[in-house]
Amino acid sequence: MSKIKIVEVGPRDGLQNEKEQFSPAARVQLIEKLVKAGLKNIEAGAFVHPKWVPQMQGSDKVLRALHKRQDEGKISKSVRFPVLVPNARGLEDALKVKPKEISIFGASSEGFSKRNINCTIAESFQRFEKVMEIAKANKLKVRGYLSTVFGCPYDGRVPEKRVLKLIEKMLKLGVYEVSLGDTIGVATPRQVSRLLEEVVTQFGAEGIAMHFHDTRGTALANVLESLEYGITIFDSSVASLGGCPYATGASGNLATEDLVYMLEGMRIKTGVKVEELIKIRAWLEKRILRRLPSHVGQAGLPLPGTLN
Amino acid sequence: MSKIKIVEVGPRDGLQNEKEQFSPAARVQLIEKLVKAGLKNIEAGAFVHPKWVPQMQGSDKVLRALHKRQDEGKISKSVRFPVLVPNARGLEDALKVKPKEISIFGASSEGFSKRNINCTIAESFQRFEKVMEIAKANKLKVRGYLSTVFGCPYDGRVPEKRVLKLIEKMLKLGVYEVSLGDTIGVATPRQVSRLLEEVVTQFGAEGIAMHFHDTRGTALANVLESLEYGITIFDSSVASLGGCPYATGASGNLATEDLVYMLEGMRIKTGVKVEELIKIRAWLEKRILRRLPSHVGQAGLPLPGTLN
């Protein structure tokens, strides 16, 4: 294991679940800071109705500003800015600002699908098909999110067989990567190993990303277990942005600085500077009223040279 | 791996590092709740000068009350209540209430030794020798803490060779168990594996306990790595009591409920009921003004049957 891909989800998945709204300009500022920290894959926005997700309003402006900076050479063209689209309508909106990559979002449990994206799992895949058709015609790369793979806040247990079928369906749609989400942060390394044993055997490790939440403190243990199965792609959110909608005060998304701290401490290269992430957290703390629970963000780094 | 020994350090190591002082009666109440939760090894107090550690004042009363409950059959006699003694003087005080087990506490770095126990490492071992002599004469079991094994807040790096020598010295003193502390929570699984590779080869896994702090979010990943080396003894603190004296708001001791949640989720038996620990945290929250950062304590348990 020498190189890891981190998908930074703070500016979309993170901010979407925070009360405070960031202007498009502030989101561009955040994303520029993340680029400076070394992140190469940064979720930049979502093309959803502002009535449902006001936090993502003006995602067109964000993407336009980022592309401009890429054209001016201020941001490398190799940095990717995927945007979430919920359906064909959202994608048509997104196309106006020429994204190079989009994401689609589904669930592994009916309860979460209904409450989160307001349709059944089967219906969500019908939407995805339409989205994929347009995406292919426009030569867009598509990333697939599959949430609640280890458990659902409404349905409880999620059968592994169902998760495996849904991964297969997503891959057949033509996504280049499936991100498996422990949306409510319930998994321990046993669940991770049970699922990945099957996933990696059936689909290989290359196109599989893991998206852990630190709700019950197990996120980095689950990352460690995933590494054993050859997984090299992890989603995380700077400063642990995003919280956890199901428990006040509890941690949500795995913090990017915690992930980078552990991986770099293990001599696994991420290309990301944890000092820069700590600065970004300080910047965010002035703008987000709740306490941002990332561990490294709060504790800071040990004295230089501490780790052997 | 089927059975784990958890050493609950909340009532001593934990409370000692909290501002709020608990009366001896309140500490007995806490310990009774921990017994009810299934914990069998609970640090019950310290015989240190109240000028330095006012929180541990009345540890004699605590131990007397617990022994009385054991005599009355209200607490099983198999439950152990080690108390910390800093030196021969402390042990003489402790002997008045007839402890069955004591702990001694040393550091792997001069900086931490000087600032924390006010003597050099060499001097601390001279003290330990005197303590061990009296302990042997009184047939007490002795547990040894070795702190800052992965890094020191003052000296930074701590050479592995020194840690190995100090473990050897502690074992030669006659302690039945050495607890290796990541006192400032810097280790990642790489450091754990590097050290345990040597430790287990030289001394075996049986008498080695790991004491992790979750300061940088890596505690459970480090537990997972330790399991790989056959370690079966872990220290933890209910509700993550103890904080981290070096960073406000940052997590300190690994929370017992987080440890139990992960281990039980992995089908590794602890004998401890996480639901009871969550109740204890709620009880503590009324008495401790800072936010108690244990993850499971804040998030609660998922729906029954969620984990496969």
C-alpha cells in the first residue's frame, strides 16, 4: 500500500448537513484551501432544488468559478470537482456549467431511501439510468454513492446480499467508482471484513471507495481493516463537517485530518498536508457555530519527529 | 481471541484529571455502577498527597466501603480494585485499608517523568523498588504503568529501545502486568505494530496491557492492531473521563463504551454491558461540566439487530 485517493466531501456532503449556509464565494474559498492542502478530488456542490437543500444553492457559480481558476492555471486541471445530481433534471442544470464528473446517490435500505431521497430503491435506479444516459452522451465520469451499507437508522439491519446486488447494479450502470457508506457509523471491523471479503472477491478492490462515519469512534479502525482488503479510496470531510443528523453532538463524517494523520503516521502517502487541514478547521470554526469534532483538528499535531 | 480483560481507569486516572471533585461516597456510587455494568477490574483510588491530587482525597474511605460491600456479598470478591501508590509512604497509607492490588506509575521519557511525578526515570525505579519490597511482604499484586511509550509532550520522540528496557525493568521488579500508555494519543497502528513486534517477542503478550488515548482518533485502530499481536488487556475510562490536559476539548482516555462497542461488534466477549455504560455517562454528565467526548455515549446504540 503506497498511495491513497482521498475524496473530500466537506464542501458538499459536509456543508449540506450543517445549519449555517455558506455563500458560493465562501464555498469557492473553502475549496481553494482544500486544493492548497493537496486534495485532488473535492465534491464541489449539488444540483438539487434549493427548497430541499438551500445550502447547495449557487453550485453553478461555484463550479464556474473553479473552472475559471483552472483555465487561468491557478488550480491544476488534474483536480476533480464532482457534483451531485439527484436526477435527469438536476443533470440538465449541471450541464450548463460543464462538470467533468458527477455523482449519484442511492441507499441500501428502503427506509433511508424513502426518507432521504424520497423514492424506493427501485425507483432510484430508474432515475440513475436516465442520468447515466445523459452522462454518457456528455462523456462525464460518474461516481456512485451507496449509503447505509452496514445499517439503517430506520430499518436496522441491512442484508449483505442486498448490498452486493446494489453494488453490481451500480457498476453495471457504468459508474467508475462505488462509495460504500456507513451512513450512521455503526460498523466495526468485523462488519467491514465480512462485506469486503465478498465485495473484493466479486468486484475487485480498485473501484470501491469506503465512506466511514466516526459516530461510534470506529471510523479509523474500519479504515485500517479496509486497507487489509486492498481498498485505496476513502471519503472524508474536513473538520468532520456534516455532523450526524441522528444524534446531537455526535461525530458524523470521518474528519479528513484524522484520516490523513493516521495514514501518514503509517507511512502511507496521501499527498495531503495535515497542517493545512488544521488551519482550514480554524477558519471553519469562525463560520460554523457547533463544535467541529475532528480529533486532530482539536488536538493539533505532536512535536515534530515524535512518531518513529 | 475470545475473551478480553478491560481495566476501567475512570474512577482514578479519569477523575484525577477532571476539575470537579467527587466525594468518596460519589466515587463509591460510580464504582458500584461500573461493577453492575460488568467490569471486573476497576481502579478505585490513589494514595497521593491531597495537596497534589485533591480529587483522590478519601481513597481510604472508598476502598473501605468497597471491601465492606464485598464482605456483605453485594459485590463479588472476584472484582479487583487496584489503587495507585506513588511511593513507600503512599503504600504505608494504603495498607491501613488492606488493598489486594496496587499500581505503580512511571514514564518512558524524562520530560514527562519530571513534570508528572517530579523525579527522573532512574529515581522513579528506586521508589518502585521500595514499594515492591513492602508489597511483597504484604502479598499484594502490583500492576505497572509505563506512560508516554509512543511519544512525550515535552521530549517528542521516545526511542523504542528505551521502552523495551523499561518494560524489562518493570517486569523484573515483579509486577504481574505492564500497561503501556499512549499518554498523549499520538500513535498510529504502525507505531503500535513496531513496538508490539518487539514486546511480544521479548516478553510475550500475556502480561502486557495497552492504554490508548483517543486524542487523535486512532485509539480503536490501535486496539485493533494490538489484537493482531495477541494483546488481550486494555485500559479504558468510562465516558472518556480524564480529558486531555494538553489540549482543551480534545479527547483523552479511550472511552470504555467505545472499546466495548467495537469489541462486542466484533464478537469478542468483554462481559461488559454497553447500555449500562451509556447510563453511567448520563449520570456523570450531571456532575462533570465539560462535554464528555465518548462517541457511543453521545450517539447511543443503533437499532437492535443492526450489526450482522
